[in-house]
Amino acid sequence: MAEIGIGILGGGYMGKAHAVAMSSVGAVFNTALRPRLEMVCASSPESAERYRQAYGFARATDDWRVLVNDPKVEAIVIATPQETHREIALAAFALGKPVLCEKPLGASMEDGAAMVAAAEASGAPNMVGFNYIRTPASQHARRLIANGDIGDITWFRGEHTEDFYADPQAPATWRTTGMSNGTMGDLAPHMINAALALAGPITRVMAEVETVHKSRPGGEVDNDDHAQMMVRFANGAMGSMYFSRIATGRKMGYAYEISGTRGAIRFDQEDQNALWLYRMDGPESERGFRKILTGPAHPDYEPFCQGPGHGTGYQDQIIIEARDFLRAIETGEPVWPTFRDGHEVNRIVAAALAASADESWKNIEDF
């Protein structure tokens, strides 16, 4: 059992989640590598010191270069705004340090491509933080599909819908400025990643991207409120996705439905410990969707709890993610999703934005 010094850039919402995950992952999964919270970086000395004390880091800084270059920081978690990802990641890879970066990968296609190139040139372990697909229920869905339990996929429907901007009088903030902070930059990547994980590569896309509330108290809005996409998968399946930050009543509407030639699957993150499965077997009079409550028989559930139906939560997804990152460092083997996998999501987002602008289908291979 060996220690590894962890540096986390950003101490807010996701910085805290990663700090808690790194503090807990060794006990939960009995990992060979045991994280040591070495340093946290924030935007000011005061906030950095506050996070250091709150989360248990050894040291704090307000300069990301100090953290990246410190020899006691052996692996890096980037949980800062998207426009900062590229410079930090490139500096870390130049030193051969492993990087876990929150989604989306950078603030542009150019950022993502540069980060992939740097990651692969360095050979250092790299991973993008798509946590929702790691729930035991969604991992079980992937296993069912891979085993052929629902046959060949014919159709996929996905959404990532929330309502934190459903009120037109909600004030303008940093979230209402810059496309990387809009719905296509913030929410869409999670469900696009899920579509790729569950149904496979996407070959072309048609989309509509819209700003519903163009002005809010305190400023104008220059990014999107919601978007819809039609897609074709490489396996021939049809698909559609909807993303929204103005979906009144939806709090964590990360949901999907998949139809196959022998069955179907449904999932909703607001009920993340349940998976609905339909099998085309037995008499028609007895067929129907069956609710499966997750338990120790499902992937990555038992390390948290031995009781079926007791459930896992959001923080547990981040702990699973931390385990996977440590495994990549320990073994030297890539763990999905790598930076290249994350950049595939960027390509689809770029294609969708172009499709919306031109009102035409776009081939992903052109992006």
C-alpha cells in the first residue's frame, strides 16, 4: 500500500466532492494507492486556506503553477472553470503527472484537441469526470446491453434537464455568459457521454439550440437555455436527446430510455437506485417493465452498503470515479473515459452547434 499526493485545483462544489472522494476512496475500495490531500488551489489566499482547513489538505495556494510544479503533488484533479483547463493540463502533462479533469474538456474544440495531444504524448494517466454514468444502475444497464439481454439497440432517448434557470427573473451570473457555460457546454456533455457509453459511437447529428430568456436581471444572456438533437449511431440505431436548464420541475433529469430487439431499459437519475427492465419473453399477458432496485449484486454497490435497496448517492459516484483514476495510475492502463473519450463528446457538441446554425445534418467525422 503506497501513498500518493493529490493536488486539487478548485475548492468549490466539485473541488469539495473530489476532496471528500479522495479522503474516502481507500477505505471504501481498499485501493492499493492511498491518496494524501497534499495541496488545494483556489482563487485567493483566503479561500484556499479556508478549503485547506475544511477538507484536510496539508497546504494551500492561490497559484495553480505552485500546485502543479510541487514535487509532493503526484496527481492532479482539475475542478476549475473550463477556460482554465488547457493551460493547467498541459503544464501537468509536461511533468508527466496524471490528470483527472472535470467535464467538459476545456472551453473549446481547440482546447480539447490540445489536451488530448498533450495527454497522449506524455503517456500519463488521464481521465475526464463523467460521474453519472458510474451509478450501479447505469453500470448494470451497460452490462445488460453488452450481454445482449435487450438484443440489438434500435432507439435511444436521453435527456439532461434541470430547472435552476426556469425562473425568467433569476439573475444573470457567470452561467449566462460564454457558450461553455450554457446548456450545451454544461449539461449536454453528460448525456452525450451516456449515449456513447450505452449505445455506441454517433455518426451524425441534427440540432436546434435556443436561448429562451435573452435578458435577465443584471445583464444579457449570450448562451443557450435548451437544445434538442436527433442522432444516428454507428450501429444504425436512431436517437434523440434534449438538454435544458429551464425544464420547470426537473431537478436532476439525467434520464434515458433504450429500445432493443428483445427488450428495453429505462433510467432516471432522480431515482438513481432503480433501473427499469423489459424482457421480451414469457406470455404477452405477463410482460411489462420490472423495477430493479440496486444492491450488492450490482457493480460497485457492495463497497458502500451490504443492504439491497438501501441506495447510493451523488458523492458515491465521485468516489467510484476516484477509484478508477487511482487504478489507471497504479496499473498504467487507460480507464474510460480518457481525454480522447472526453474530446469525442466535444466533437459532437461542436457538430450539434453547427447543425443548429445551418439547419442541416452534420457528420461527426468532419469535426
